[in-house]
Amino acid sequence: MIGRLLLVCRLAVRDLRRRRTETALLLLAVMAATTTLTLGLVLRDAAGDPYRSTREATHGPDVIAGAGRPAPLSDLQKLAGVTDHSGPYPVAAAKFQASGRTSDVQAVGRDSAAASVDQPALTEGSWVSDDGVVVEAAFAGAFGVRVGDPVTLDGRSFEVVGVAVSAAMAPYPSGSCLVAQGCINGPMSADTPEGLLQNPGLVWLTQKDVRSLDPDHLTYVTNLKLADPDDAQTFVDAHRSGGTRLQSWQSVLEDATELAKDSQILLMIGAWLLGLLAVAGLSVLVGGRMADQHRRVGLLKAVGGTPGLVAAVLLAEYVLVAVLATAAGLTAGTLAAPLLTESSAGLLGAASPPPMTLSTIVLVTAVALGVAVAATIVPAVRAARVSTVAALADSPRPPRRVGSLIALSARLPVPLLLAVRVAARRPRRVALGVLSIAITVSGIYVLLVLNAFLTSQPLAGGYGDAQVEVLRRVLLAWTVLLLSLAAINAVVITWTTVLDNRHASALTRALGASPRQVSTAMAAAQVLPALAGAVLGVFPGGFALFAAINTITGGDSGRATLPAPWQLLTLVLATVLVVAALTAVPARLGARRPVTETLQGW
Amino acid sequence: MSGSAYTPVLRAHGLRKEYGKGDGLVRAVDGVDLEIGEGETVAIMGPSGCGKSTLLHLLGGLDRPSAGEVSLNGRRIDDVSEKDLARMRRTDVGFVFQSFHLMEELTAVENVELSALLAGRSPRAARRRAEELLERVGLAGRTRFLPSALSGGQRQRVAVARALSNEPKVVLADEPTGNLDSAATLDVLQLFEDLHESGQTLVIVTHDPRIAATADRMFSMRDGALVDETRLTGGTTGGLGALIGLED
């Protein structure tokens, strides 16, 4: 048994080393999927680091409670399990004006002395004083406000004395609503009730100043420390009542890492798309490689290899690649995660590589092995079943005959005639090519929609400039990986087609087709499926993928701007042109091989 | 040679084909001079590896010589562009290969019409011509058969029909019976004899003396060079077949 295992491993490793370029392509394809998947899985852990740092530095509360009167909040402070508290503090809604720009804000009245729970940490300046306002750091960043700047609140002049961060609320614009009139993120519509605060920022004033802003409409907020912070959500669930709003620190963490959640969803969908692309690319690569390995399979069988052993050797090669790609993907994804998290001004510290969990390792390994096995199983079983004599004779798998296409192609110009016949010889490969392009174009369609959304109405998604930048970075990573893998697939499919059609191409040239006609045909055989894939990638592919993303994220597709017809037309045409350019080189290289060399070797 | 007026259709002068460099230099074809007249059947014989097939490829413009000249129908083809060579192969030359080289996914008639389609004939004209040719080679009832459903001899007859598709000036056959049994060889011999009778110029590369005996002239090739030329009286395949023991 061990001897057989050693044999399988040795044969697999030798063959992989013999075909280094193909092995590298295989590795890259699977690694793109595993890296994206790892990123998707660990991103939120990485994004949570700055919030935890901020919570520690500011003695962040375990529960934040708000009410219209201070009395119920004082009652909460006396409950069992509450070990410390600050507040209740008055909160007023106000119009904030700075440098000619206006925004709604929630102004929290604080004592000049430091509080034992939720004492915002200053990143600039000093703490509140009469007529001096401290601005939440992310809001200050979005408004370009600095210490010393004059601002007005409801028309009353203040000076910015400090900029600070807090763990009692997620940074702007994801902050929670403390005021009684309610808040809305995104643009107002005709149906929006009047009086709501739109994307409010957070500022701290002295209690005296807050009470002077709008004494008739104050609400109150208190910050509680619990004996066991992990019980915060249970505490919240147990003491929620009609007049009191409670929020656990875990819920604030959720809000603070909302962006990472959105990025995570995008990355997970990207990982699936890349996984499917990898399966399509690998299937073609493996199929082409199996055709080359026909004789090797015959030799293995001739020396006593069972069908099981033959299949095991073939599968082992790709399983080895998958294992390597898993290790590389896990490492790259974990190291890259901090780069795709927000370096928000509203939190302290930077994201660091998250710890690797067993569930992440298992899931990424399973996906990598799934991709490898899905792409390999059909050719491996086919190789295991082939008769030894046929394999030793090295007779290639006969091409398919699609009579209707052959008849139809007779009416076409020579390059198209040849292209249609080349495509018709391997319908499965054509289907994989169509699938590969359709997946890529669907991804690009969604990217266009998301990019337009981020450009036109970022606040509707609760994103500040820094967060938009992060999401753009995620989308860029998506695009680069998607396009790279699609390009690899296009080249691999063309090259496999060129190799598979060596004989047919040489024969066609012997019968009078020029090298140009043959190379044009070879490229056209890829461009025709690319055209079909691009059209299918827009509809239904792009529409379906966008609908899926909306369903998963609970997004409102009505707020999204769908690409204009000219953009879609450009996308389809650009796809076809790029595929034509990518396939031209392998097609030309294939047509350069001397006719006689090919025909004699057959 | 069937006619008295000698018109060279194919002419080679000082033809050389070399592979490799220095100590590894191999002269596959070494200074061949050759003239083949219209309607003439020429056989080139020699042992395996003597350069017969390479010479045939050079004569048909499938390969380019290292030195020397090749003319087809009075026009040099050794220095023309690849595109012009392709055009020439489409209209002036028909190839028959030892291993048939048929497209496995195409039926007999689709294989034969392929040359005509490449030459730009209409699908209808190409199909009509292909059916005529298949009838001429005795395969009228097998036009819709895939190559895998045909015997070796039948496949070679399809290949011959394909070579004739565009009424070429010359048909070049490379070991056309090399992969056939005796009965199939006889079929193909008969076919070449018919072509000869009809005035088709033929160059047949073979190491089988029985095939060579059907030619007007026979060249012997050794180490890339033509070392001997024999004029034959020619003969019908039927008579020759009986003589050389292909028939009972």
C-alpha cells in the first residue's frame, strides 16, 4: 500500500515538474480562488482590530442606553451585573456648519472631567470646554474640520477644540441614532418623514452648551460596564423596553465593521466566480493534458497499473496543486486582509493579519480540492477506462461530429468555415469557453453597477470617502483577479485548441488554406464563443448576479444605476476584442508549425 | 509518358533540403534535378529515409528548399510567399498521403468537397463535384460514411478523390499503398492507372516496386539524390497486377 502511494506521488510530482508552465497556470488559477475566499473569510476579523483598540483606549462601554428622560437610564445603572457607568448625558440634534457646508449632528453633553466609561480618546486638541466643541474623528475628516476652526451649531458659534474617537458609536457615517426624532442614512425621498436627521455626525459639547441648543427636545444616553462584557447582548435583550433603546458593544462592532461585511460579501461572491472560472480553465487544461498523456496511461496500464491506480495518479497531480494553492491562498489572503480594511480616522490602530482558524483552513482546502476534483474527475475516469491498446497506440480522442454545423459552415467564408468546424469538434470546450467569458462579464457588469453607485451616492450605502476608497480597492482586487483568470483561460483554451487541431490545421494547409486563414480560424473559433459568452454574461448573467448580491446583502436595487445600453454594448465589444487579441498570438504560433512536420508525425 | 510532345509541368533544379548544422547537418535532398511532363506518371523509389517524401513535399510546395529551384507549370514556387504557395496548393496540386489524412468528423463527401470549398467554389458546386469524384473512385454508395466506417482502401480512394477535387495540374502521392493490404493496393493501383489514362500528371513516391512498375519513368533515390532513371513501357494495372501476383 505504501509502495503504491509512493509510486502515485512520485509519478505525479515528476509529471508536474516536467510541465512547469502548465503547473504554474494551474497553481495561479486555483490560488486566485483560494486567496479571494480566504480574504472573504478573514476580512471581518482583521477589520475588528481597530475597534477593539479603540474600545480599550476609551474604556468603551459594554452597553449604550438611550431614553427621552434620565430616570429610566439611572435605573439601568443600578441593575445587577452593571459594574460601572457614565452619564446619563443629554443629547440634542443640531445643524452643524463649517466652511460653508452643513450637516445634521447629534451633540452629546459631557463633563469636562474624564469619565470612567467611554471617555473619547483625543487624536487632536483638548476635551470639551464651554463654547468649545470636540468633533468625532471620521466626521471631522469628512468635513475637513481641524482644531481651531470656527463652526456653528444651530447658528451659534463654537470653536473646534478637539478631535476624538469613541467606541460607544460606530464612526461616521455608520453611527447609531441617539435622538428622539430619528435618523436616516442616504438621500431623502418624498416618502421620508420630516424632521429626521440625515447622515448625522457626532460632536461633544459641555452639558451646559447642549442644554442651551434645544432645551425642549433633549434625549439622554448612558454608558454601562458589565461584569461580563460577553453578556452584553443578553443584557440588552433582557432590559429592552418601549422608552429605552439599548445597544451592545457587539452591535456597535457590527456597525463599525459594516464596510468589512460588505467587502466580505463582495469577496465571497468573487471567490465563487473565480472558483467557477478556475474549474472552467482547469477542465480545458486538464482535458488537453490528458490527450497528451494518453500514451503514458497506456504504459502505466501495460506494466500492470489498474484503472484505479491510473485515475489516482492523474487525480494526485491536481490534488497536489490544490494543496499548494490552498497553502499559498491562505497565506496571501491573511496577509492581504489588512490592506482591504478601512484605515478609518474614526478608530484607533490599524488592522493586523487575523489568526488562522480551523474552519477557514477546512473551507478553503475543501474549495480548492473541489475545484481540482471537479475539473479532473471526467478526464481521469475516461483515462482509467480507456483500453490499454488504444492508449498505447496514442490515438487521440476522436473529434465530435456536429452535422448541422458542418453543413452550415460550408456556406461561410473560408476562415469562418474552418472556425465553426474547429469549434464543433470539441463542444464541451466551447461550452467552457462561453461559461468562462459569461462569468467574467457578469462580474464586470456588477462592478460597473457598484462603481456607479459608489460614485453617485456613497452615503446611501453608509460609506464615507475613506470607506468608498476601501470598497474601490476591493472591487479593483476583484477586477484584477477576474480579468487575469479570464485571460489565462482564453489563452489556455486557444492553445489547447491549437494543439488539438494540429493535424486538422496542417491538413487544411496542405489542401490550400493559407497560414493566415488557419490562424484567423483558430482565433475566430475562440471569438465566436466569446461573443456568445459576453452577451450571456450581460443578460441573464449580470442581472442575475446583481439580483443575487442584492438578495444576500438586503440591498435596494432600485437605488442602483444600471449600466446604459452603450456601456453594455461597449462591454461586449471590448470583451470580443480582448479575446481576439489574446488568442491571436497562440493562434499565429500554432499556424507557424511546418505542415510536413505535423503530417509526418501523425 | 503518354504523349509525344514533352511539356514540363514540374521542374526541379539543384534542389537541396538540409536539416541541422555543423556535424549534425543532414542533407535530406541533395542536388535533385528533375523534369516531369504533362500527363506523365513518375515513380520515385528508394529505401526508407532516403528523402523521397521530403522531395515530394518540396515539389508540392509543402516545404521550402534550402537551395535550388522548383517550378510548377513554368512558375517558380520556391521563392513565393506562403500565401501564394497556399493558393498554388489549392488549385494546381493534389496530395495523397500514406495515412490518408482524412478528417475523422467529416463524411466521405464532406472530406472531398473541403478542397473545393477552400478554393472558393459554391457549396452546391463543391458537393456536386465531390459526388462525381466519389462515384468515379467507386464509392458512390458510401458518400455519407465517416472515415471510421470505411476500409483502408476506401479511405485512400476518398483521399484520391479529394486530391482531384480542384482538377490539379499534378497529383503527388506519398506511399499511397503503404498502409493497405493487397486487395486494397490493387484498387488504388487501378485508380492511378485510370488517372494516368485520363492524362493526369502523377508523381508517386513508393518503396514498392509493384507500384513503380505502373509509371512511365522511375527514379531511384539514395541518400537524398536521384541516382538512377528508368523509362518504363507502362502497362495496365490489370495486366501488371496479374504479372506481379496481386491477382489470381
